[in-house]
Amino acid sequence: MSVANAQESVTAQWLLQQEIADFLYAEADLLDERHFREWLDLLAEDVSYFMPIRRNVKFGQQPELENTISGSGISWFDDDKWTLTKRVEQILTGVHYAEEPLSRVSHLISNVRIIRASPSAEGAQEVTAKSRFLVYQNRQEYETNIFAGKRIDVLRRAGMSWQITKREIVLDQNVLLAKNLTIFF
Amino acid sequence: MATSLEVDQLVQSERGLISRELFVNEDLFREELQKVFTRAWLFVGHESLIPNPNDFFSSRMGDESVILSRDETGQIHVFLNSCRHRGMKVCRYEQGNTSLFVCPYHSWSYKTDGRLLGVPMYKTLYEGTLNRADWSLIEVGKLVNYRGTIWATWDRNAPDFVDYLGGMKEHLDLALDCRDGRPGGSEVIGVQKWVLPANWKLGAENFLGDTYHNPSHRSVDLIGIGPSAGAGKRGRRDDQYKKATHVWVSFPAGHGVHSALQSDDNEYAESYLDHPQIEAYFRHCFEERKRRLGEKSRLLPAVGTVFPNASYLGLQPRGICVWHPNSAVSTEAWRFYLVDKDAPQEVKEFLRRYYMRYSGPGGMTEQDDIENWLYATAASSGTIARQYPFNYQQSLNVAKMNDPVPGEVSTQISEHIARAFYRRWASYLKDAPWDELLGKSGVKGHSAAV
């Protein structure tokens, strides 16, 4: 590879990373501004939205046993688009008391990195991106939760934008320290 | 310590008045731990969590950590998870297999039957003083493997579990048995643990047949999240009980259930319209159960609580929830999700998805329950609020004995079960003998008003 080609490739990586980060920030903004239906539009019809339960396991067993797995057993979420749509519909009834009145939520998304781009960074059609989240939730007067963890997203090119086809939300908690998970991650 | 007189003032069950102090007072909470949770039978786990020799599962009894273990010979034990030397937790993993529990502090080690095996520098430091046999892990007073579920009590003088259940047994069995009526045969497919800022009794009471709280779930009923929701049905559950007589039943040891008695024709009601395969499976189970149990198959489960803190949902989404007491105003909920072990894979797949969207902190139904418990607790903590009791006067003097099923039964929504639950709670607070705790003798006011 020539120097010029290598530089082009680095530039493409950079541009893609910025593009994906911008997409994720805009997505977070839809949630924080409570545009839930518009947020659903960013999810592919075949989306998998998964939050494992993290378990305390012996050293060496983490890769196999620390996190519950998608597609089997019980996790915090292992949702398809139908279920996520139901969750949005429930909030929009106005009588989902665990979200009525609505929580105040801010998603801080950081450490965005492209793990994989195919076929290549230039003209990528599918991208796997890893990031960190810090989600602040406050409801009523005093009830406050802070959720921190990692996200692994698979995004598919959709015209000028992207759609989320897979989201794994790895929350850094064992016993859930919040009474409910009524918000999206 | 609350005197007998004070307990009677807190719990005026005949009048349907229960003091808010029971839900917010830290002194009463300490007293409950000492008097209720050291005596009553408590849910610890399920045999499917420890299938092989040397398997263990970390659990809780009251506010304390315990280990459910299966020793080398296959025998099941429950121990306090605390080293006999300086108290360090000897097991800090949730589940697994080990031949020894080795304390991280000074390396005392224990076999999976609880016996103390290794004491570093034993010969030099302890020879002639320490008899290892006297320093096993502290084991519960009694334990039982009941249809696959493991229960234990610290009280060696407690009655056997089946006697403790009394008439509750028949209803608990409905939650634990296979859908086709074979006894036992369930497995745990996952456990969720989460903390909610509310008193543990609010959870326990909700499952005592508080069907009155239905309006809380209006949002899910409007949008439909049940097993036929994809086919356009509203509601959050199946339709099996649409022709049944509902029964709310209280039992003398403080347990209570909401179950349903199918009409005489006892016909299957289509309930899983989204999935023809799942529908066919549950229809098959229903018919098979009818054939196996005959007339008895008419009784079907909804919810129940085994005194004090083990609740079940016996229809779908099926599972057991334990309300572990953390403080007067904090509870750690553990929900164990159950399926028939030999159910087809596609049924298990369908059920686990239904469970997660219905139950637990991510469950669209249960979220609204928990919201209620939090703010009921918060709004009951104030100096003025505490002076006013909760109202439990619903369906006062309505329940009858043994009609149409055994126990104190109401066929309309009723708080007689909660009244009996708190009456029994009061007996524990007064250090009552086991005969009274089982409702066999000397229970003041027991038959005066149900």
C-alpha cells in the first residue's frame, strides 16, 4: 500500500467513526427528548436488543459464564422490534405509572470505536461499533439512577443514514440497583 | 421490642386496620428478622440450580447470605455463608461447582457437606484445642426438597414443610407441577435480582390475591402484551379463566392464594393465538392434565404467597419471587423463572420472551407494581402519615369456610387473606408457639371475622 493509499484509508476510518458517533449522539438525543416513535424508526425490523445479566463467576470463567446470552434463558432484555414497539406504546398511553410522569433522562455516549466495517471503512454497509454509556435517570423528586456500561452496536447502512440491527447493552451491575428498567439504552 | 399490647394495636385485623409502622419502622424490621425470618420456612432455591454433586447456588434467607449445595453423595444442604473463624463469606460466586469452599481470609476450607476440612498450621496453632467437627458451616434447622423447590428454616422445632403449608399445598403444587399434571418436573431458566425501595411485605401482599390492584396495569391491558397480543388481543395474560369461578383463599399459617375453579365443562380456552404450535402444546397439556387428574384438574392457579415472603405466579408467566428484606424500606427481589423441564424448545423460547416482557424490572406489567410500592412506602414514612393505618376492610365478613374449595374462601375480590397474613405476622412478633403459628390453637379473633 502506498503512503497516499494508507492515508486515505486512515481518513476513511476517521470519517466513518465520526459519522457513526454522530449517529449515536443523534439517536441518544431522540430518546432524551422523548421522541420515542422516531427512535423506533432507527431500529431495523429484525433488530435484536439485548441486555445480559452479569454474574459473579470464578476467575477464568468470565468468557463463558459471566454474562447471560441472547437467545436462551433470562436476561434483563432480549427484545425484538415488536416488544420494543410495545414498550414505546406503553409509555405513550400516559398511564404507564412507572413512567408517568416521564423520567428525566440523559444518555452520555462516549469511547465510540469502530470494531468492524464491511466491506471496508470506505463505503461501509455494515459497521460494528463499541461505545460506553452513562445514563442518568431522575424521576419524581428524589429517585435517581445512574447506569454505566458498554454497548456493542451493529449498524446497517440505510440510504444516507444508518439503522441499528443489533444492540448489546452490557450494564456494569450484578444485582440491578434500580427498581425498574423503564428507559431505553 | 414491641409488647404484645403494642403488636395488637399495630395489627387490628378484625377491624381491617394495619399500622403503617409495619412498612416503615426500622425497629419493627429488626424484630421481624429475629422473630419471623428465623422461624418460618423460607424459599432457598431449586434443585435444577444444583443438578450435580458439588454444585452450589448462593442464596438468601432473610437478610443473610446462605449457600445451597449438593455434597459429593448428592445430598442437599443449606449453610450460612460465613466462615466460623472471622465470618468472611466463604462463597462469593453465584453458582458453580467446587469440592471446597475456601475462605479468602485465613484459608479455612469446608467440604460441600459443610464440614471444616482445612485449617492452616493446624498442628502448631490449634492441636488439642480445635475440634474440626465442632466448627462446620452453620446449617439450617430443617430443609426440604419439595417438588424440586428447596425450602429451609432455622428452627429445628418447626413443623414439617407440608404441615406448614396445610391447605396451601394444593395451590402451590399447581405452580410447581408440569402443565400436563405430572408432579414436579420444573426447572429454573434464569434468576433476576433487583433492589426496590419498599418494604418486603408490599410484594408479599400483592401476591396474596390482591386482584384489586388491576387498575395499576391499565397501560399493558390497553396495548396488549399477552400471548395473543400479536393477533391483536388486548390484555396482558391468556384467557384460560374466562369461564372460571375465581377463589381467594386464606390458610391458617398465613399463606394465601388467588386460584380459579373451572366451570363444569372444564373446556380449554384458546390462549396462544400468536403461535399455533404453542397453542397446540398447551391444549395438549390441558387435556392430558384433565385426563390425569380428573375432577381435581378444575382447580388452576393464579398467584399466591407462602408466608412470609415467597410468592408465585402459577399461570403464565410462571415463576417464584422471593422478597428478601434489606431494611424496613428496601427489598431485594429474586425472581426464579420456571418452565417444564421437558417442554419443547420452541415452548421454552416463547415463554422466556413472555416472562421478560411481563415480569421483573424490565417487565412491562411488574414495573407499575414496583412504582406503587416505592411511593406507598415513601408516602407512609412521615410522622403524620404513620399515625393513620392502612385500610384492609375490603370484603369484611364475606369469606366462608371450605366453599367451594378448602380454606377460608371468598369468591369475590377480598382482603381477608391479607388480614390473616398480618394476624399471623402478629403471632410471630409475640413469639407464639408453633400450634398457634399454624392456626391450630388459641388464636384470638381467628374465627371472629374473616
